[in-house]
Amino acid sequence: MVDIGNSRTKIYLFNPAGVMWTVAVEQLTPEQVKLLCAEHPALDRVIISAVKNYAEPLKETFQSCFRYFLELDENTPLPIVNRYQSRSTLGKDRLAAAVGANFLFPNTNLLVIDAGTAITYDIVTAAGEYAGGNISPGLEMRFKALHSFTGKLPLVKPSDDFDRLGTSTETAIRAGVQNGILFEVENTIRLFNDFYENLQIIFTGGDAIFFERKLKNSFFVDSNLVGTGLNRILEYNAKNS
């Protein structure tokens, strides 16, 4: 499983028992793919999820090294029903995370919160349908926006140590951004809890640990949810090919 993001590429390897191994690289090269195949000769299937175009030689290397090659797009068959209206614009990481959540918690209403560059909130119903979701600026994006779109506000970094009330410009920004994002997430959870019975909350993404430490809600954290979903999509398509 290969997840090509805007800033890095994450590789997930699964053995037959379903045990996962992951590695992240700045930029994946054909030489790295060949080395990976040489070190793991039992690997014979791969799925590529890319948020941007990637080099044709890299694609050709995948196709030559693996018996079964699949690129995730809006037309890829899924083990869940996709109700999103603009499927071509739906982030592949959001879709994979929804599939992964459904695999881990079948027959359950799910709210998947991916806390990364942006925060995405996605609903998967107990009937196995991806219903849609919301997109909001992520933690660091909010700090950068305050700095970039004002004349004098400094660029402040997130911290686990912040108060309810700022007593300097730096602490005011940190308190405003971090308390604000917590209020947003808590109230989004409350909103969807009113509409979906026995809603299971799942967090993933780079900032999931921040919310795990600060929120009082009961939820499940899985930093590799996208990889689990990609593996499920790959197995589903390989089985039915």
C-alpha cells in the first residue's frame, strides 16, 4: 500500500496475518521500489493512492515489480457504498480511512476524524455507506493563517501547555487557536451524536495525539487507518478481479 501525499509518501506493508509495517519517505523513487521488492519477494500486490501526479517511471516500476497493480480513483470498486456527490474531488485518504474504519467496526455508525493539515469529519453508516463529511483548517494551518493574513501577529507553534485566557499576544493566539479547535471538534461530535445512534468516534492523522490528550469524549485512535483501508480496498479488488 502506497499513500503519496503532498509532502511525503507513506508505505504500508502487510503480511498474510494482517500485521502492518510502515515507513515514510520524502520522495519515493523507482530504485527504492526495486529495493523494497528485492527485500520482500513475497509481495505481489500493490495499491497506489496519490493526491498529486507522480512520475511515469515510478508507475512503470510498480507495474513491473508487482503481479497485481491498482490505482485508487473515483471508479475503483469499494467494499462500502460511496454516497458522495462529487466523487472525483473526494480525497483518497478520506475514502481509504472510511473503508478502514468500516473494516475495524462493521455494522456501526462511525465518525472518522482525520486531524492533519486539514481536519476532516466523515460519516460511515452502520449500513456500510459513506455518507459524506466536512472539511476544516487543521491546527498548524490556523496558526499560519493568523500570521500570514495579519500585519503584526507572530507565527506561534502549538503546545500542550496553554491556558483558557491568554495574557500576551503569543499565549492569546495559542489559547484562541487551540481552545477554538477543541470546541469545534467537541461540538461536531455532539452534533453527529444527535443524528447517528451509538456513534463510534475514530481519530487518525498527525495531530490525533493532541486531541487524544485534551478531549474527554470516548474514542478510538488509529494512526494507520488509511493503510488499513487501502489494504481492504486492495484485497476486495484482487479477490474480484
